[in-house]
Amino acid sequence: MATIPLQLAQRRLDTGNAVQYPQGSPIGGAMQDLGGELSAVAERFQQRKEQQEAFDAEIARRQMMDQIVQAEADVAANAAPDGAGLHDAMYGQVDPRSSQMVKPGLFDTLFDDVLPKIPESQRADFARRKETIRAAGSERMAARQIQQRQQYEQDQWSEVQRAELDAIAQSHPNDTLAFNAARQRGLDVLNKMGLDPRGKLQAEAAWRESTAKTRIESLIAENPIKALNQKAHTR
């Protein structure tokens, strides 16, 4: 079937300048039918064009979302050990009171690069979805930053534990002042960590248990009988 140019298909057959046929003439009726067919073709063409543009916009959106996922992974991989700045690097800063952009992020670059490639008929709707996409990603990245911060604190706490337990092990087992000082230094670090109340109580109990165990091991090495007598007083 031959392709009908859009500019031709979008208008009905104009018989104003053509030869006029008597009303009811077979030729005149055929000309009117042809005009109606061309109009229907134009309508179907426009519907198909809009459908294709909506499809192309959706494919572009999906490709952009894949880019966002990869960008989030790259930003996280290159972030500071404690996760500082991770969220803002990806999604920027938005003033919660005015909803105005304070600092753009990588998300803005990705979105703004894709927007001109969206078919014009779909572009305005696509642009309106920007802040909805940002909000979902912002929540996701904020959770990722918090998780990275928590892991950082746990890693640092492990270092503190090793250092203070080594200090207890190397000090004289009867040096109660040194033992209490090392234990308190550990508790001071725990107090500054972002733990919930229950987690804090559990961590403190585990720390007291670890310090007591280390001291008992030192006492056993020096005087097993004395260690057994002091075990109850160390906890």
C-alpha cells in the first residue's frame, strides 16, 4: 500500500476547485468517499504517531533509570568512608520550605541530558515527573548514606575495642585503675555512636563482658586461683 504524505492525508479532499458533478452523481459520491477515507487515514496516522512517541518516551525513561542506578552505585563507591556527602552528590539539595533547588546533583545532569531527546508531545509530561523521580531516589540514597555511616561507626568501634582490650591485656592484671579507665574509654565511644537505646544497652553489655573476659585471662595467666576469686568482682 502506498504511503500517503501527512500533509495530504490531514485534509479532506477539496473539491472546490475541481470539476463539479451533479448531486447524486456516482463520480461526485466517489470523490466524497475518497475525502472521508483520507481524513480517517490522517486520524489513524496521528494516533499511531502519538502512540509511538509515548513508547519512545517510556524507553528513554527506562534507559535514564538504568543510568541513575549505575550513577548511584558509582557515587557510593567513590564516597567518603563515612558516607558524608553521598546523598547530595547524587540528588543535590532542595529547600524543604520553598521546594527550590539549592544545589544540583548528578541526577539533574542525567535528567536534563535526557529531556531534549524526549518527543516534544511527551516532553512536558516527562519534565513534570522529575521531582517525583528525585524524591524516590533521594529517599533511597539517604538510606544508603545512613547505612554507610552505621557501617563506618561499627568499623571504627572494632578498632577501639581492639586497642582498649590490648591495653587491658598488656597492663598489670591488678591495676584496677588502668582497667576501669580502658573500659570507660570504650563506653565513652559507645555513647557517641548513633545507636538506638536498645542497641546501646546491648553494646555496653557486650563491652563490659569483653573487658571482664580479657582481664580474667590476664589474671589466670599470672595467678589462676586469684583470678577465680576476683572474677565475680570484675563484671
